[in-house]
Amino acid sequence: MSATTPDAPSLAKPAPAGANGTPLLEVRHVSKYFGGVIALADISMDVHAGEVMCLLGDNGAGKSTLIKVFSGVHKPSDGQFLIEGQEVSFASPRDALAAGIATVYQDLAMIPLMSISRNFFLGAEPTVGWGPFRRFDVARADRITRDELAKMGIHLRDTDQPVGTLSGGERQSVAIARAVYFGAKVLILDEPTAALGVKEAGVVLRYIAQARARGLGVIFITHNVHHAYPIGDRFTLLNRGRSYGTFRKDEVSREEVVGMMAGGEELEELSHELEEFAHTDRQASTGLASASRDMGRDAADLRPSS
Ligand SMILES: Nc1ncnc2c1ncn2[C@@H]1O[C@H](COP(=O)(O)OP(=O)(O)OP(=O)(O)O)[C@@H](O)[C@H]1O
Ligand SMILES: [Mg+2]
């Protein structure tokens, strides 16, 4: 990343369809322990240029821990970490950023009262003038911000408006455009759609697709299969620090992914419990009985249809 050459960002070239080459990022048999807590156990996964890899799992599955390994926050306790086939050991998030790994966290590092273009260039501001007369090059920052966002299909009314006036989805989109512009090869998004409504989530999913089309490898972390399934090329499922495996979209249905994540058996158990309550509590019995029937039906739907 450089403040002096923002006109020529280096972008990874899209890999051929199918992306069979060397992965941009790969972990092999990675484990992470926090004292006695096993946050990750023997995880292997990779992401190629031009694909969206979804990392799915319930609360505490280890998703954030794994991306913190990717982004240089945690060192793995065990296993290998490779960038474009070369083994690496990051000492800090700065090393990961220098290697082209950009992470967009849900609580975006943006300043709401500053303009969109100021936020776009936060920490890498283009300047004009020299010595004591050096100042933020507003016109250039505005132009680049407008152009880069337009390339992602975002057409702003005014790049001078404070970021705080943007919706959650638009803010995520600006963060994605920023990572692409500054030459990220791998874009990691930790739950970018968690706090968004259906329409807003759709907007963010579209920009994820744009980043993929521009040749980035995207790691998309989410709880929500309905957000992951339409956009994902492959899915890695984590459960209590272990991997259920990685599946290509043509290998699993949406229902199977939901089933593996939520555990169809757990829903079934819950439906039996509600039935019991319905027997013991006459007043609430009608409502609970119908809820238990609904759950039983959902659990049946979730069972893989093999
Ligand atoms: N710094 C830490 N020290 C101790 N334990 C930790 C630390 N970070 C994570 N853990 C533990 O590791 C496990 C995995 O946590 P992680 O945050 O990776 O889960 P997650 O899949 O991101 O969950 P969520 O969906 O709730 O964000 C949890 O049991 C958590 O308590
Ligand atoms: Mg998390």
C-alpha cells in the first residue's frame, strides 16, 4: 500500500475458471489453543483467485479465530500457513496486509463524521504541495473514490457526505471497494451481512460478486446459509473448532448445508420438548402444539434426501 501511487493499484488477475492453480491462501492442519481451550483443531482449507469461499458455523465454531490466523492477529499453535504456495509466518496484521490480505470486520474501522473519500483513504492520504504546505488532495481523493466506487457499481450522490449518512450496506461496500483499490488479493469479510436487512444484505452480496469478478479470492464468514449459498463457490463448515469438510456448490444442497450447520437432530429434539410442554400446560397447549408440529416439519425438511 502506498500513498504516492494510488492511481495504479495492483490487482490480482482472475484465475482461469475452475481455479485449479496454486491457492492464494492455504492452511494445512492448523490448530489453535488458548490455554486449555481448543479453538481450532486440524483445519485445512484454501481459497483461489476468483472464488468465494464461505466459512460457515455456529457461535463459537472457531470462524473468527481462523480468520485472525489469516489476518496475522493470531499465530497458529500448529500446522502450516501458505500464501501463493510459500509458507509464511505473520508477526502482525501489517504483515498480512502487505501480503495482500485485507480483512473487513463488522465494526468497520471508519469515522462516521468524516467524508466518504477521507474514509476511503484513511491512513494512505494522497497529498499536494510540499513541506509545510503539504495537504490532503481533496480533488484527487474525491475523483478516485467516485471512480472506484463506480467500478463496483456504487454511484454516490456526493463523496463529501459523511460516512455516517450511509446505510450499513453502503458502508460495507465502501470498505470492500477500498480493499480492492489498495490491491488486496484476498478479501476476508467477517459477518458483513449479520446486522443488515434483506435488501441491504443483497447489496453487499452483489459487491462480493464484483470483487470475485475482479479476480480476488473472497473468504466470506457468516451464520446465514441463505446469504452464503447464492454467492458461495465452496463451503467450509466449522463445528466446535473442527471442520466438517469443504463442499463445492454442486456437491451439496442448501438444505444439507443448513442441516450440517444447525444439526437437524437438535431441531427435532426441541420439537419433542415443546410437545411435552403442550401436554403439561393446557392454556398454552394449542399454540405450543402447532409450534412443535412446525418444528417437526422443519427438522424433516432438513434431513438430507439421500
Ligand atoms: N483469545 C481467546 N482466549 C481464549 N479463548 C478464546 C479466544 N478467542 C476465542 N476463544 C474461544 O475459541 C472458541 C472459538 O471462538 P470464535 O470467536 O473463533 O468463534 P466464532 O465461530 O467466531 O463464533 P461467533 O459466531 O460467535 O463469532 C470459543 O470457544 C472461544 O471462547
Ligand atoms: Mg466470530
